[in-house]
Amino acid sequence: MLLDTLLNAFFPPTCPVCAKRIESPGALCAECFSRLQFIHAHQPGKASAVVYDEVSKQLILALKYGDKTELAPLLARMMVNAGGSVLDGADLLTCVPLHWTRLLVRKYNQAALLAAAVSKICAVPSHPRVLKRIKATPKQGTRRERIENVKQAFALDYGRNVKGKTIVLIDDVVTTGATADSCARVLLKNGAKEIRLLTFAKAVGKN
Ligand SMILES: [Zn+2]
């Protein structure tokens, strides 16, 4: 507690979106929070908490590249609120893996952090290494190129057993859905019963 107080005095927590000072870390200011566009209608087996826009993008970037790992519980809470039906009856949470070369640079996989934080709230076990990325996919390129690249990018990690399991894939944002589809295909091929998807944000109408 004392350490927290000292840290807050020397490094006052700021809103990860607008950089305004806030009371405690791991949150965003009321104004930015009110700008989040929550999604209320979900497809069966798929749920996302908010629309991918400037506000949610800043939150994801802060979690991904800004070392703001304290944001994971906040985003996870919104994901659980949105994804009740997706989490219902699930056996396992896992995430879209990063290629090890990228993991080396980034130090952590933001999707694994979100999966662990969601697991803590809903008590469905989380395992970050069910899948492995066998091909590093370039970030740039056209949509078509990216979809082509992501095909066959994943494999079941050594010794994993997903037979008969209902698995929820967790990711920060879903855009084309190609990555999640590719992961789902590998899991189903290895005997998983059902694959669902839960993300923090969802790109809407720009694909
Ligand atoms: Zn703000």
C-alpha cells in the first residue's frame, strides 16, 4: 500500500487514452470511458466488448506496446460482461499466439494477459500455449495478403489435447476474423468440440 502511494506520488496515474491524470492506475478517465462504444448484439459463439475506434485502439496500444499491463483486468471485465453466453459452458480459454521472434521483442502476449484476466473473473481455466505460431506473419500488406499469410500459420502445440473441449479464443481485436478462423480450424481438426471467440474490440464496417 505504501509503495502504491509512493508510486502514485512520483508517477501519477494517467488516462491511457487522453493522458489526463486519474485517481488510480488500470483505469481510464470518465470522459474517455463514456466515449467507448459498447456492443450489445453478438453473433452466436462470438462476442466483442466494444467497437474498434480511436478510444479502444489507444487502450489496446497501451496494453500491447506501452507496458500498461495493469489495463488487462479492466478490459477483461468488459469482455466478461459482453461475453456471458460465449463463456457459458466453456472448458478452456486460450489466445492467438505470437511468433516467438515477436514475443522476444514484446516480452509478453497481450492476448495471453487478457485470457488470464478473463479466467480470473469467470473461473474458466486459461492456457496461453495451446496453439503455436509456426509462421511469422508480416503486419503490413493488403487484406487479401494478410488472409493468405495467416492460413497455416498455426499448429497445435506439442502434447496438447483439445479433444471434446469447448474452447474460447481470446484476442484484443478482431478485424477480418481470418486469424481466429485459422486458429479454430487447427483446434477443430485436432478434435475440439466447439470454438468460440471473445475479443475486447471489433472492427466494424471497414473491411
Ligand atoms: Zn481520458
